[in-house]
Amino acid sequence: MPMPSNVLNHMYWCGYCDEAIAHTEKTDLALGGPKRVAWMQEHALECQDCLRAAKFKDLEFRVAKRMGGRAVMAFHLGSSDLLTMPGYMENLKTVFDEKIASGDLTQEDAEWTAAMAIRHGTPWPGHES
């Protein structure tokens, strides 16, 4: 099953690099998970954008877990509803502050998010439809 363009766009908006998105596009949606994960584990060791994107996806998942089942489901479905759920911003600030204090996120990581936010709403090149 081909990878839906909304998945590729979501990856782009999250900050993953073009190489990672192109690799994902070439894998089967339903059966390609193990191949995608194995490739990304190797790739993220050398790609700062993908490493940072993964850090921030982990941060978002931690926020969803604090918020409970409905938020976790929204996270797994890739739904933007998570961002508008009550308590999202408060939990995001708490988790973000904890990650900065522990050294898991650096100031450079935080600054990177500003650059990636500019991408939001602009589809991954070649996948505008």
C-alpha cells in the first residue's frame, strides 16, 4: 500500500529531512514499518534534523501520556486535535522544562523548532496534493 501524502507532509512539518521522507515514501504503509524503523535508527545517528525531530516526537508523546487515553490515541493517529485538547499547553511546558533541565533537550534543539515551524502548512516538495 503506498504511503499517503499526509504522512509524508506530517514528517516534513515535524522536521525530518528530505532523505528520510523519501525513504519513507518508498516503503509500504502497512508492511514497511520494520524496514522504516531499522533505517531511521541508523540514519538518525548521523542526521541532526531527524534526531531532533525524533526527540520532539518523543516529547509530544510524553505530553499525550500525561493527558491520558484520548490524547494518546490522538497522538498515535497523528491528529492535530491533540494540540487543542485542554491541558496540552500546560503539559507541554512542564515536559519541555523537564527535558531541558535533564539535558535531554538543548537550547540548540529548542531553537531548531523555530526553524521547523516555518515549514508547517507547506507540503513536502512534490507532494502538494
